[in-house]
Amino acid sequence: MYKAFILLIVCTTLNIIAEQTNITSNVQTNDILNITTLKGITYENCEVKQTWSTGIKIFHSKGIQLIPFTDLSTKDQKKHGYKPKEAEKTTTSDWYKGGTLHTATFKEWSQASYTNRLATTADFVFKVFEAQGQKVPSLDKVKPLAVFMEKEISSYCTKARADKKVMDYVVELVRYMQSNN
């Protein structure tokens, strides 16, 4: 049953990411801008869609990205409302918030904190329920699914090329599971 649910999560997540749909904005802005991270990655034609205590979610010319405030310049942190003390207060009760690894490589995934990996997989689980028009169950029921999915992705990190995208593995996994059903 878990494999079938994970397959549903993965397929739905890929569709959501590809189509950039079913994402709710809690930031009202019409500002289109370019954002360059401290790592030197530039996202063009960005629109900030959500802000958390730990980062921002943007739509940009090539897709969707979650950027931690720690990857932004001080100027951009201030512009988007970063409050370091608020970010520090993020507790384990917020385990599902602020995942930033949706387009990460395996190297980035393996170097990221468990908290970030878990929050990213939680996003996938939440989007499945939203895309299906279903009420999201309690966090106590979502967390085991996110933990399972994070474990599967993380266990593959030791086998994957460091520069390969995590989502590429997810696509391969879906194809494999579909061919064996």
C-alpha cells in the first residue's frame, strides 16, 4: 500500500511541478525581479509566492524554487521579510514547513539537514491531497509517509551521481514501478 501511495505522490508531484499549478500564494505581489543567491545561482523573472520564517518560494522563468534566507544576500533577506530570531524559533512542530530541495541534486540533498529533506517530502505528500481535492489528514498521519519517502530518496544518495537531480531519480522510480505493475 505504501508503494502505491508513494507512486501516487510522485506522479502528482511531478505534474504539479511541471505545470506549476495548485500552488496557493500567500504573498500578494506583482513585482517581477531577478534573484541571485549567495551560491551564484540567478533566477530570472521571479515572483515571490510564499514566505516562511526560513525562506521564500518563487516562480521563475524555468520553474519553481524554494530558497532559504541563508542563501540570500542581506539586502534580499530584508526585502522579503527575513527575521532571524523567528527562524530560530522554528520548532519540531513545524517539521513540515520550509523544504527547499525540490530541484536539488543528490549532493545538495545529502548535505542538507534532515529537517529540510523531511519538509520537502512533506510538500510532496500535501500536494497529492490538494491535487486530489481531498482534505489533508492530520500531521500525525502525514509524517510517516514523509519519513518513508525521505528515507527512500536518502538511501539512494550513496548510489547516485552527485550532480544528478533528485527529481530525475523520482522519475526513474516511477517508470520502474509502472513497468512492474
